[in-house]
Amino acid sequence: MMGHGMELPRLFRDPFRRLPPNFREHLDNWFDGPAGARLLAAERAVLDQVTPCIFGYHAVQVCAVRPHSLLQESRILRRVMVGTVESGGVDVACDPRQLPFASDALDLLVLHHALDFEDDPHTVLREAARVVIPGGAVVVVGFNPWSLFGFLRFFHLGALDAPWFARCISPYRVSDWLRVLDFRVDGLESSYYLPPLVSDKSVQRFGWLDYLGARWWPQRGMFYVLVARKSVAPLTPVRRPERQVRPVTVGVPVAGRVTPDHRNP
């Protein structure tokens, strides 16, 4: 008989669950290369249109790789870059599952590939929901599995080179998770329809894919940007207690006996 403390085996094993050792170093090197630089430029172009529409006082960007600021066009002046100790160059080094911010403190939180390389993305989103104020925004940037990159990723099973070992959580799944956390999804944008090519000649050769992707499948780019707003609790009007109207007692004269007037016979 199987004990309660015994762990049950899994039927299907995800080949992308295990990240290679020193995966952050491999990922940083790829983003510093020509293919990663093109992807970052495309991500900045999308976020430069999204972030100016979000107002407030405090903005935080959580980085899974070496920090690359994506908030240049944001109108929020107080910006903090958060990452792990391995990332380096961040303002605050911490675990994204335990952010050192008070609850309901941030107006904007950007998760830059923070869900693609975490063992527990649910906890990261719950922490994001905790620190964002009601009406504040969470912006998720991630690799899109519903793209040419996602298709080619299946031919790199168990690959140890970046970015193929990314977990690629579907934006539709992320939106479902956010709705459970009482967020309203504003929308989804995507871009960069080329595979992660290295050489400039390859980019020029497959440039027609970028044109067709932007025209015919706009939400099937290599990355996606999902914007969600934390719901604001409705205000319940407090009614003033009604004053009880007491009945006014009116005195009624009591009829007495009529005494005869002795002066009249």
C-alpha cells in the first residue's frame, strides 16, 4: 500500500522543465549578441508605445537576464531595476517570488522574461499582484510559443543553448492566471516574426517573414507583451441611518361638565 508521503510519478515529463547549469550566463551572452540585440530592440519598440499610457509614481522592472531598461518612454520618474544576484547591475537583488516592496505600492510592474525561466511562475504572478496598487498595471514580456520560434523550439529538445531552453508560457495561459488574481487584461501585442537568426545576411533573406507576420498574424511574433490592470474594489456607499420620526402628541381638551349660568334665569 502506497504511503501518503510518497510522491506519485508523472505520466508525461516536460523536456523543457530542467534548465541547464549557468543558464543565466548563456542567456546573457545570447542577448548581448546580434540575435538578442534585435529582439531587445523590437521589445523596446512595443513597450515605448505601451508604457507612456501608464501613469503613477513608482515603476519596477523585474529582469530574468542582465538588466536592459525598457522604461525609457515611461512617464513614471521613480524606476527601480530588480533582478537576481546572478544578473548583476540591478538596483535591487532579490528573488522575484519575494519582492521587497509593500503591498499596494507600485503603479507599474514589468516582468521581462521573468516567467520564462522560473520554476514557479504562479508565485511570481501572485507576488506581482500583491505589490501593485488597485488600478495599477502588470506588463508581462515573454517568449511566444505560438510563433515560428515556438515551432522551431520543438526541434531543439533538451538544447543547452539560449534561447531554446526557455519555457515559453502561452500568453493565453498567463491571462487566465491574471484573471484569477483579479486582473483585467487590457490587451496583447506581439512582434519579431523571424527566427533567432545571427547573421545579417540571414535577416535580409528572411525579411519577408517580418512583413507577412505583421500583416497576417500580428499576435504570432517571437515575443509578446501582455498588459493587465488590477481591479479596483467598488466603493459601497454607506447610508446614513434614517432618523425615526416620532409622532407628535397633540393635546385634545377633555370636555367637562357644563355648569349652568345662575345669572340667567
